[in-house]
Amino acid sequence: MNTQILPGATLGMLGGGQLGRMFTTAAQTMGYKVVVFDPDPQSPAGVIAEQHICAKYDNEKALEKLAQSCDAITTEFENIPAATLAFLEQKTIVHPSSKALATTQNRNVEKAFIASLGIPTVPFAAIHDVDDIAAAEQTIQFPAILKVATFGYDGKGQVVCQSLQEVYQAFDALGNVECVLEQRIDLEREISVVLARSTSGMVTNFPVAENVHINGILHTTTVPSGVPVEQAQQALQMADKIAEGLDYVGTMAVEFFVSTSGEIIANEIAPRPHNSGHYTVDACHTSQFEQQVRMLCGLPSGNCDLISPVVMVNLLGDVWGSSVPHWNTLLVHPNIKLHLYGKQEARPGRKMGHFNILANNTQQAMELAEKAFQSLQSD
């Protein structure tokens, strides 16, 4: 029998970044207390939580304290050691599971898992040592991308390769660590599905989002997406199948490529709320973060329907330049919703915030988004 954890209880969050911060806000709004576990004393989530345990993720004494303090624990990013979750699972409720997290932490393991479900991936080859590179030529056509198998995100740890010789050079440049070599495909667009799955296996989907990346980092998300209904349905079914295969509990996202031939190809799994799901905070009845709280606490799903067409724009540290962005140019628009993450220092490529533009249609929203984004840096 599924026991519900009700407001007044204390929830644990492994990771103190912006996703943890938005979870904390959602949980506190619903009447829960939050303990954040993060080694950074200035972590965006830690500074607003009821308690911040400032320790490394392998500190068992500190993890013991977290487990004793919390009725249930979740995480905000996949690079938390799976062993940390396994340790906590012995002591309290933890979602997602250490097993689900371990599957998504290594790109080779993740792609093999997706393929095992009969879901298309790009052609790929696991590269453990230089001998694997020569063998990869049998299965991979160029251009291709060499990616580190673990701890890569937002375009970091990736090198585009035009030839086998460049793969050797890139493998050396990346430190000869385990990598995956992925064939580049002719891409029409990128989409993502954010969903919530309960302990009973019930899946609720948010609308399919269409994403534009710049230098490997998400720039805009548009909802409704421009993909045909059949393709959207395919992506939703694939994402649900992946969640079921992981026996996942919580909020998660799957990123997909749509090829120029119309094929839907699974790219990556994010076992947590996702950057492309930030539109849900202002444009849906329920946000992805409230869903994370609900799934963790064994509560029924909220309504995931879209209230308004929306475009989400990421704000990276690059926007700051040598001065603070001109927030007044955003805030004069009644349908622009600004979200800043409370990070102490703006650095190029660092996610500092985002804004959502609500409009009658996505074209209007995108036109305003582009103007508003430019105005932030105008002199």
C-alpha cells in the first residue's frame, strides 16, 4: 500500500542548484520543509531551504543525518553517485532509485538500455581504449561526435570529429577516459518530453517541447511544438516506455532528435526535472517541480495541461557581460515571467536564469522573446 507523505513532513534534496531551488520553492509552497544536501555553502537551493547540510556526497555521517531528518529524498541531477542513493535507500524513501540513476549516468549504458527497449538511437560505439576507435570505423560514418561517457553536460566533454584520425586526437584531448562515439544525423529539430511517473506506475506527460540549442546548451523551448501529431505521439510513447523500463518514480525528461526523414531518435535521459520543462512553471496548471514533490510523496498527479502557448529563453552568464542585464526591458512586458536562480557569480555558459513568454500563439511569443533577449544587452 502506498503511504502518502503529507504537508508538514520534511523532504530531502540531493543537489543545491537551480533545479533543487525550484523544487524547494514548490515543496515549501505546498507546506513541506526541505533539507538540501550540497557541498557548496552558497548553493542556490541551500540558501532558501529550512536546512542545508554542506558536505560531499560520499560523506556517510552527513548522509546519515540527512536520512534521519527526512521522510523522503530525491535528487536534482544525475551526477550524484549512485552509491549515495543506494546508501540512503537502506534508511528512508528515495526516488528515483539508485538503479535508475546508475543507468543514466553513463552514456554507453544509457544508449544500450534505450536500444534494448527497441527504441532508436543514433549509431554509436563505446570507446574504452584506442583499439575501440579502429573498430568503430566499421559502424560509424563521419562526421561524428566523441563524448565522455560520464559527467558531461551542456556540451562539455564533446568533440566533433570529421575523420578517424580526429577521433584519436579527441580521445587523447579528453584524457583517454571512457567515451561514446555518436554518428551525426541530418537533424530537422530537437524535442523533449517531460513526464511524471508514480509509485504505482501511472505516467502523466507534459506537452512535447521543441528545443533550440546553441553551443550544446539549450537556448529556447517552444510549446506547443511544431512537430506533427503522429511524431509527438511517438515521442510520448517512447518516453513512457523508457520510464517504465527504468521503473522510474519522479519527474524525468527524455530528449529526442527528429531526423529529416521523420524518424524519432532518443538522445538522452534526464532522471530529474529538465531545463526544457521550465515553461511548465508559468504555462501549465502544474509545474514539473510540483510534480516532483507529488511523485516523491505518493500523491496523485497534478493537471499537466497547457494554459498558454509559451517560449522559454535561457539566460546564461554571457548575458551579463561587464554589467547587470537591463531587467527593466523585460519587466515592462506583463506576459514575460522572469526567473533568476540566485547564483553568486555570472560566468560564460553558466545558467543564471530564464524567462517565459506567454502569448496567443508561439510565433508571437518567439518574436517577443527575440526582441526581449536582445534588449537585455542593449546599450
